[in-house]
Amino acid sequence: MPEVLDWLERRFPEGRPETGEYPVDVLFASNMISVGVDIDRLGLMVVNGQPKATAEYIQATSRVGRRAPGLVVTVYNWNRPRDISHYERFRSYHSGLYRHVEPTSVTPFSSRARDKGLAGVLASLVRQGDPNMAPEAAARNFDPDDIWVREAISLIAERAASLVSTQEAAAAEAELAGLVDRWVAQNSGERLSWSTRGLGPNRGPENRWLIDRQEDQRNSERWGAFVAPNSLREVEEEVHVYLPGRTEGTP
């Protein structure tokens, strides 16, 4: 994929391109083009059929026109009821496109959901519920025996019990206890800030902060106690997939 993206970045020169350097002028792509393709030169897209999800439709068609104006042409198939329906209400559908985005289903307090969001929820409750914890450098004021800290943990556990089960509530409470221990260990009597905000280029082990952003992909940049999503776009880290029987680096 990185090689293909680099190829797409090539622009047409004033003269005749060299052999092997000709830019891409037509590209056939699956719906995977909707993920992470930020090529400014793309200006025209033909969508072959209406995608099943409106969110996918928005993501895919936003790959063009990122700098200069772009044009998206949707080609419907008259044999598909979904395509016919979208054709018949094309104007009303596109005038309120974001109203049709489907909600994302999430299993509340599942183990992977806790891994992803529990640290951020705990830090948010502690910081917003206590005025003394609000300043950027106030993460060092954390006291595991504080009444509000214990109440915040109880609120999360009660929420888990009401939504899922007492077993999941107990698991969440155990993980919260582990997060509290990590917070205390990260503090260690030194100046501890909530995040790297305000540090500028002075990021390193000598500076202590609590939360790293999910978008900081390289582990060498992470010295915080927690890793938490900073926006709804931060879903998963990049992973490498290798086919059985293939050596690393071969397609």
C-alpha cells in the first residue's frame, strides 16, 4: 500500500514523463480506498453502485476534492432495489447525508472495550469532578484514597453492572484498581502533567505525563502511564498482516 500511495502522489509534469515515472490517471479500487487515502491530486471518482452503509459512502467519496474541487459520479444498478431507492430519492438523501449515518454497535464493558477506553474514562472523571485536578500540571495531585476517586470507580462499576453483569463490573473494577496503581507509579513524587500539551519539543523520559494519545503510533514516543483515544477517529493501531508461507516483505 505505501508504494501504491507514493505512485498516486505523482503529478503530471510539463513535458513527457520518463519511462516508469508516468503518473496514475485511472485507478480501480475496492471500498478499502475509504481508509487513509489522503491524496490531494485526486479529483474525479466514479462509484459503481450504492454502498450498503452511509458512513462508508461518505468516507469513500471524500477521497477526492481534498484540495481543488472534485466531482463524484454515482452509477446505480437498476437490478438492485437499494440502488433504485437511492436514485429515486437522490436529492433528499444527499441534502441530509449525515442524518443517515448508521450508529456503531459496541459491546459495553467487553474486555477489548475496557482496554481501549477505561483509562480515558477514569482520567476524565477524576479531572472533571475535582477542581483541584483540572490544571494541566495537576495530575500529580492524584490521591488514590480521595473520596471522589473512590466514587468515580464505584460509578463506573455500577454502570457496568446495570448494562452487562456483575461479573463484568467486577472485572472493570479490578482493571480500574490496576490503572490507579499505574497512575501512582507514574507520579512517583515528581511533577506530573496530564498530557504532552504545553511541553512543545521537550518530550522525553525526563518529562512525566499521564496519558499518551492513541495516534502516537511509535512506542518510542510513549512514556505515559495510559494510552487513550483522543478523538473518535482513533480506532486501532496499524498492524502488519502476513500470509502463511510468504516471507516478510513479499506481497
